[in-house]
Amino acid sequence: MSELAGKGCEIIVPFDERQPLKDIERSIIKKYRKHLWSKFIKAIRDYNLVEEGDKIAVAISGGKDSLLMAKMFQELKRHGQVNFEVEFIAMDPGYHKDIKQLLIDNCEYLDIPIHLFDSRIFEIADEIAKDYPCYMCARMRRGALYSKAEELGCNKLALGHHYDDVIETTMLNLLCAGNFKTMLPKLNSTNFDGIQIIRPLYYIREEHIVRFIQNSGIWPLNCACMVAAKKTGNKRYEIKDLIKSLGENFKDVEKSIFKAAENVNIDSVLGWQQDGVKHSFLENYEK
């Protein structure tokens, strides 16, 4: 198997046969215990992501991250000590019929029982935001997933963002938006009362997810959006390349970026925002 990366979408092409399902499931606990399973459990414990009585909607895009997350939730349900329910939800935002079938085939092979529902998000996002459809698409997809989670009576929505997504988001905000803001491991929805987003892959590096998928022989979806495929350039991929290049001269730069969001010193910043209210360091002098 080989990995081909293009602008905007990652493509993983399998050359080998898929591994037996039992071997794939066993490898999560055994072969990839250090880099996948242990990191998954650590994030859940550190941030209280899975609690007694939860009903969690696990969002399945069909990509490598969400397929792994689904299997790890199944293993957690099978071997964990916390009593919780899980539903697997997958949205078709306008996939080509062959892409949709690949999503269905992968989930059937991996024994992931999905609630698949349709939407026209690709088409709508392109109509109302032609120049930057990805941002609008992401917002609309999030809303659709929230609605489905609510419909199924879930109190949490699990998304497959990993460690690299976290540090890339931090740098993207710093360099492109002029603020210091990161991707949190959990947060409450502002539009859907009683539903919380959780990100249980928070500590897992993307390279280890790629390795797991390659060795399993599964062919995951890429972003699968023909609208995005027509756009030239993608800031997130530019940030990914920047972080990689920084790593050549700065040891553990990824870890430093991640830790920076844990070690913000309010006494040494010009300003901050809390609950929608802006504050200045000058407030400290007025006290």
C-alpha cells in the first residue's frame, strides 16, 4: 500500500487485501497499543470524555480518522468499565455514488452499524460560498451531525480530530486569524442544548493512524468533495508543511505548539477574550 497526498485531500490507495476483521480489531489493542489505544484511553480519562450513562453519537465520515475512532469505541464498549451507549452516524453530503458505496462497504466490512442519512451540503455550500466552500461545508456538516445526534437521543457527539489537527488549528489561528485559539478536547454546543462535542483522538498522531489504516488494508475516503478538488491551495495543508519544516530546526516543535495552549500566562499577554468579552492587560493596573 502507498500513500498519495494532494492539495486539499489525502488519498490512501491499497495494493494489498484487507486484513481479517478480527486481526484489525486485535491490532488496536495489541500491535498499536502504545500509539493508538493508550492515547485514546488517556484522552478519555484526562478530559472525562466518556462518562457513566452517556449516549455518544460517533460521527463517521468514512475517512481514516473516523473509521479508527469507531473501532476504538467498539473496543471501549467491549472492554471498558464505564456503562455507556454508542450510535454511529454517517452523513452523505453529496458523494458520488461510488464514494457512498465505498463508505457503506467499509463500514459493513468493519462491522460498524451506521445510521446513514442524506443531505445536499456539497451543492449548497458551493452555491452560497463559491470562493471558500470548505468553511461553510464544515459548519453545515457540524449542524447536520448535531441534529442527527439529537434525534437519536445522544448527549455527546464524537469527532475524529487528532493531535496534528489540534496543533495545525492553533497555528492557523495564530498566523491567519491573529488570535491564539486551539481546538478543545470537549465543548458544549451553543445551538443544541445538552449536546457536547468530544474529541477522543486528541493525543493521537496522524502518522500512526495512517500506519494502522495501511496495515489493515482498508481504503478510506478522502474529503470526497469535487468542489474542493477544483480549488487551488489550502491553508491547512500549507500550515502542515510549515510545521514539518520547523521540525527540522526545532526539536519537538509539535509538542511545544500543543503545550503552549496548556501554558498560557494571562499575566504576560496583551489581551484575552472570555465569554465574548474582551479584556486588556491594563485591567491589572487598575486593580
